[in-house]
Amino acid sequence: MDNFKNDLDIKLVALDMDGTLLNYKGQISEANRQAIKAAQDKGIYVVLSTGRSLTTCREHADALELTSYLVTVNGSEIWDEKRELVERNFVKAELIEWMWELTKQHKTKFWAISTERNWHDEMPEDIHNIEWLKFGFNIDDDATRELILKELEAKAEFELSNSTLKNIEVNPLGINKAKGLGVVCSRLGIEMKNVMAVGDSRNDLMMIKSAGLGVAMGNAQDVVKAAADWVTATNEEDGVAKAIHTWVL
């Protein structure tokens, strides 16, 4: 690992939020806060790369005084350091409607993110007048989840991932956190090999595989740990701070 560390030149730290940066109370620990500040003081870019929309991650970015880009909605949106929109990738309204029908058919809970707001277990009157970024299924029953996953895969129109073992997250095909970070890197004039990406779920898998250093949380899904270069402590044990101190500071 020492040789590996010597070959690394980390210029950007990409952090997932839920299950990674945030503890189970949805808070950022003091240790994580201090490590992020130290990284930024050293000139390292710190980028939140999250399934959340801007509205639900902005206060955390502001509280951390982050001076860099945000990759939101699993890469469906990218924002610059002034929180101005760089790029947006839509899910077609007719596909959103089709997925909503699936939730009714299988009696599952769901959520959807549009450019204007987040929807939970309800949908607007006119789906087709709204710009959609992501759809999500919350499914407790494993058999039902597998069934819906197969239907989604058969469409061949979606990037499929999850943020917990009980859900399915649906983005436009080819849109994921790695793709979003690639856009950020090219704008900053750095390469993906200069990125340390930290996450816990399937929606972090592509960025963990694409980064120069992919770090899985101690609480990460097994598939994420298997793909990572290194496993840190859990989100309750300041895993992000540990990763930053080990590889960046």
C-alpha cells in the first residue's frame, strides 16, 4: 500500500453523503468537518457527489464552506462553485409515468426528483409539463424488487443503482456519479486518477471504480467493498476523516 500511496496525487476528494459523510442522524461529525477543512486549506478540491438534489444537500455544502463543484442527483445535475448550473440530464416524462404505473401495479413506495422539487409517494397532475431528473423505488420485499429491476433492465433506457439495499435509483442511461466527476475534472484541468472517491452504495460504485483511489465505507454494501481499493471506518466512526487523513493530508 505504501508504494500505491506514493504513486497517488490526490487533487480532488469526492464524497457521497448518506451513509458516508453523514452519520445516521444526518449530521456531519466534527472530525469529518475538520478533515474537510484541512483538505481545502491544502488546496484540495472537495466535491459532494450525491444522490440528493441541490435543495437537500446545499445547506451541508454551505456549512462545510465548500468552494468547489457539486455533483447531485447521481450526476443528473452538476453545479459550479457559485452554485450555478453546469449540466442537467433528464429522464423522459413518459418513462417517469411508466415507472409510476409500476409502483401502483406492485404497490411500492417511491420518490421522484424534478428540477423544481422532490416528490414522495405522490405525483403532480401533469407529469409531462415537468423536467425529471431521477426516479426511485422503495421496496421492502426482495422478490418484488427483483421483478421491478428486471422490468427496468429490459427497457435498456436507464442507469440503475441504489442508495440502500431496499431501494432502486433510476437515472438516464450513462448518467452516474463517475460521469459527473469526469465533467468536473475536465473543467478543473485534472484527471480521474487524481480523485479519491468515498461511498457506501451501488450509486457510488462507478465513481469508486473510476477514481485513482476508490474508498468504501466500513458500512458499505459488499459489492462496493469488493470494488474499492481501500475500506475505511463506518459513517458512525468518522470514516471520511480517516480516509482523508490516511491518503490526502
